[in-house]
Amino acid sequence: MQFFTILLLFLCTFFPLFHMVNSLTIFINRNKPTHIQVRKYKSMSILIPCYNEENIIETAIKGMERIDYAAKEIFYINDGSQDGTMKILHNLLRLVPDTRKIENRLQFKKVKNFYKSTLYPNVYVIDKENGGKHDALNAGIEYSNNELVVTLDADSILADDALQVLNTEFQDNAVIAAGGMVHPLQGVSFNKKKVHRSLLVNHVIRFQIFEFIKGFYINRVSLAKLDALSVISGAFGIFNREILFQVNGYRKTLGEDIDITLKFQQYILKNPGKRMAFVPNAVCFTECPETWRDLFKQRVRWQKAFIDCIVHYFPMLIKTFLFRTVSFFMFIDSFILGTIAIYFTVFNIGYMLITNLDQAMNLMILYLLGVVSLNVIYSMFAVYLARYYEVRFEGKEKIRFAFTILLDLVVYRFVTLFFVLYGTVAYFVNSNDWNKVARTGRNYELEKDKGLVKVG
């Protein structure tokens, strides 16, 4: 027992430190923002699945209006919504019936109607029977025509230059999929030159702002450098369309984003030389849960999705564990240290509380000191890397951000552990598709000319 405790403490310290060093290297030497003259504008099809999105769909449409990228088509995929989503799409897009020949290479529920907008060129709506997010995306892939497929959530808003940045990355034909940086939408205003963030939001949003900074700018960057990406965020991903067909599109699962990423990793295993990328300069803003209740629902769903993919891809992870970085890091870093180690720690402390109270208290103090110390270093590192990409807080925002970091160390960190513990057990008890968090109904006013997002 003591040996395993020491081993886990070592690994739980080593991996975060490793990712910090590795992410710093890639930020300095590889992903420094540049303006590269591209040879070709890749054609992109943007897929936006919609299920009961009447509270946010207008914002999504206005967000798409702002994107300056000619070689694109946009699909809003109404997945059997039971609210006013389809009515709003009709009113805002002035839809008329249209037809399009498809290849029927993927399976999805019946498409009732296909429309095109009379207001905006290359904007379409697929009205289909409810089948879940994976089903909606498969329909969108079939109806799309372009080389690359961009997947967005209905509450995702792209920065003005996001597609331009992704186009630069895909000039390398070895890149077959990529993910962009995701930030919470709440409290954000931006234009083409500068991003401003306000922390005049509740603590649930502040927690997610800082969590995204840590998760993307350190962990995601490090894993991308190692060709070890196991998830491209469902809020903002881009994939080679033909390869989506070759891997049979999206599977019915709890976590479409993890699953499709691992499918692409399987493709890369059979096709050496191909790779996936993380592009921190391509930015997306997405609406996040604003209450602890909604955050709990979201994170439990995320953990259930992770465990589902561990179970489904377990044979692949074991077979390729020693020679594929994605298998090694997903199994050791994400599963063993991110899930199993939490249960081991709780059990170990609980056991010693019963058998040896003094030793248990010493272990708890040691654990807390270790967690806090490591997270202080990790947090400061994340702040540094965020500033490198002009994600910074000025004036009074610095004080609010410092307070958020403090709460992250003493509160949020342990709340996250609870989400993992509960979500893992919940996976084996019950699972639900599309278990999506209700939209806030908040009014986001986008001004096309000024490029601002105001939270109302």
C-alpha cells in the first residue's frame, strides 16, 4: 500500500510538471502567432447541431454573419427540436425548400426537409427526426460538400479570424483534424485586434474561465506536440470530410468528441505521417453553465463519456500502450491518475482514518500541501502562457482573477474531484444521450461592425 501511495504521488507530480515544460517549448518554438501567406483557401462546411436551441440560435446566426471567410457553407441541423428552434430559423434565414444529392455513406434518422436561406449565400438548414448529436452530425457530413468539416455547438461563437487561422494550419496536408481554443462566452468582449475579459460574472463562470486556460494552454498544447490528443472539443473542431466517411462518422455514444478523436487516432495508426493539431490562435467562445447544478450535470456527463470511451477503446489502448503516445497518456495520465488515483486516495485515507487516525491526518496534511503547492505552480504557469496569447486581466480584474486562483486551490479543485468520483459511478448505473445543460436564455448582442459581444 505504501509503495503504491509513493508511486502515485510521484506520477501525480511528474505529469503536470512534464506538461508545463512541454507546453512552454511548443509556445515558444512552434505555435508563436504569425501571419503566413497561404497558398489556398480550404473549403469548409460548418455544422451546427440544434436541439431545442430557441434561447441561443439567434446569437449563433449573428455570430456566423461576422465570420470573414468566403470558402464556407453553413448547416444548421435541427434534430427534432420540440421548441421554437425551427420557427426562428425560418424567420431569421428566410428559408425555402431545396434539394441536394447525397451519397448515403453514413446512417442517420430521416431528413424531413432540406432548406436554403434566401438572405445569406451558402446557408442551409437540415430538418430531421431526433436522433441525438451524433446522428445530426452524420446528416450534416452527408449533406456537406467541402473538403473540411467544422463542428460547432449552437452556443459557440467563433472569433473573426478563427477560420483563417485554421486554414493556415491545414496548408500542411499531413493535418487531418484540429481543435481550437475554447473560452467561456460569458463576460467576454472582443474585436479583431484585442480580447477583453470581465470577471464581473459569478464564481461558477470564473472557475471555468481559469479551468479552460489551464486545460487548453498547458495540457492540450503539450499533448498535441506529442501527437497524443485524445479529444478535440465538440464546441470547436475541424476534420477532413473524406476521412470522416472512412471512419464511419460519429458513433452513438455519451461523448462524441472523444470518440471521433480516437477514431482519427486509429486512422493515423494505419496511415503514418498523418497527424492532428491543436491551434490555440483559433479561438471559439461558448456558453458555459452558470449554476453549480448545471455544472454538475455537465461534468458528470463528461466523465461518463470519458469512461465510455475507455471501455470501448480499451483493447486498442492496451495493444498500443507502449508505442503510441495517445494510448500511453490517455491510459496513465487521464485514466489512472485522473480517475483511479482519486478513488485510491479516498480509500487510503478512509482506511487509515479507521485503523490509524494519526497517520491518516499526516497523510491528509501531506496530500493537501502537495496538491496546493503543485497547483500554485501550475496556475502561475497557466497565467504566464495565457498572457503570451494576449489573454490577460487588467486593473481590478487582476484582483478578481487572483481570488479565483485562490478558490481554485482550496475549493474548486476538490469539487472537480467529486465530479469525477460521481460521474464514474454514474456511468455504470445510468447513461443518457444528449443530456445537455439548459441554455441560460441570456441575451448576447453581437454588433457586426464593431465586432463586440455584450452580455445582457
